[in-house]
Amino acid sequence: MLKNSLHKITLRRFFNSVICVALICPLSVYANEYKFNIKANLTFSSCTVNTENLTFNLYMNAVDLEAAGSSSDWQALPGQVIKLSNCFGGTHSVDATVSGMMDDDDTDGFKNQSAAESPAKNVSVQLKSGEQMLHNNDVITTNIKADHTVDIPLAARMYTAKGNVMAGDVYSVINLTLSYK
């Protein structure tokens, strides 16, 4: 009888242990932790820039620039604007940073860098976008339209700070660096 009851107690303890283990094991699950290093570089496609008509052709008689502070009329780019198209859908604006060599006498003008045999003297080239006069490192921010295009208006004129312009060639290089946001 003792052997039979000992056997029942042992079986009862075994089942209690199995039940206890079954309840505890799901609560104490062990997990291995793994770390992943992901490096990525996301870029947006730039807009397509229409490079036609990016040269101003300004003509003026030197006699009209004899007085200090005189200028030619503002002339827009042929086509009136720099046109960008096919701008990536994730971008919302374009920054155009202006750079060029400023004139020594005209704080608003870019230097005449003509290397011709007879460069014009005492004349600079002024540039503006809308009503904003542009200088070295100025930024023109323009929003991208719903049709994924951008128009950057530019106009230029010749100007003399000193007067007494000597006739000749005028050539200024002004760069626009486009950044997309």
C-alpha cells in the first residue's frame, strides 16, 4: 500500500512539475538580439535645365553712359526666364546661388572680364531676379510648380558708377549653382 501511495505522490509531483514547467516556460522565452547596420544615400533627381538662351546680348552706345550712375534699360533673358522641367516629385524648391567677380567701383555690379583687344572701360553688368538685385553668393529660392517645373526670372543691364565709359566689349561670367530641396 505504501508503495502504491508513494507511486501516486511521485506521479502527482511529476504532473505538477510538468504543469508548472508548461506555465513558466512560455513566460521565460529567451531571444537572441541581432543588430543590423544599414547605410544608405538617398538622392533626388535634379531638374532638367533648358540651356537655350542663357546669354544676355546687351547693346548700347557708350555716349549714353557718360554720366556717373547711368545705365542701359533692364533686359530679360531671351525667353524671359531660366526654365527647369521634370523636377523630381520629392523636391519642393530650388535654390539658385549666384557667383561671379564683383566690380571694384559698383557694389551692385559684376566686373567686365572681357579679354578682347578693346574691352569697355568703367562699365559693369548688374543682374536681378524679379525686383531682387543680385550680388555674389546671393540665393534665389523658387518653388517647384505642380507640373514639376520652375521658372527663374533674370534681367541684366550695363551700368557705370564713374561715368566716362570707353566703348568696347563687355563680358561678365555669372554662375548659378542649383540646389534642390
